Amino acid sequence: MPAHDIATRAQALTLKLLGVSNQDIQRLTGIHPRTVHNIMDRAIERGLDLNNPTILEIHVRDGPRPGRPKKKREELREQLVEQRTVAGEHRPLIALPSASLQKD
């Protein structure tokens, strides 16, 4: 099932609210009629008021993706800084035995 971008979903939702048939919406946008129904259901769940239909981004945005969330670069940087800092003192990322620092 192809994913449709947010603009196409908003267009399909607008057409649906204007009373255009699902078959015509499919012809115009390429979105399957069942998917049009799902888009409408999700928009209503997310607060679309059918008495005063103003489409907001929240009504048509992508839902959360399944699986483990990806860590952001900033979060990783903060974790590294946190690991290196103990009670305000910096400690090395790799602790070498002091004997390895002596020259033979």
C-alpha cells in the first residue's frame, strides 16, 4: 500500500468534506476509497469538527511509526557528555592503566 504525502491526504479530506465520491477522489488523488475512509476517520478522531470543518495538520499528519524509535544526534551527544561528567569532573572515555603510560 503506497504512503500518501500530507498534502494529498489533505486534498482527499477536503474533497470528501465537499461531498465528492470516493471513486472520484481516487481518480483525482490516487488514494483508494477505503484509505479515504480511514483518513476521514483518523481526522475525526484527531478533532476534526464536521460542523465547522477546518482541516489542520494534526488531522492528516503521519502517525507514529512502529518499531524502536531512532535516537537523535543531540540526544547521543548529551549522553556522551553525561557519561564523561561525574560530579562536575571530567573523566576520560577510555581509561588506560597507568603502567601503559610509562616508558620502558
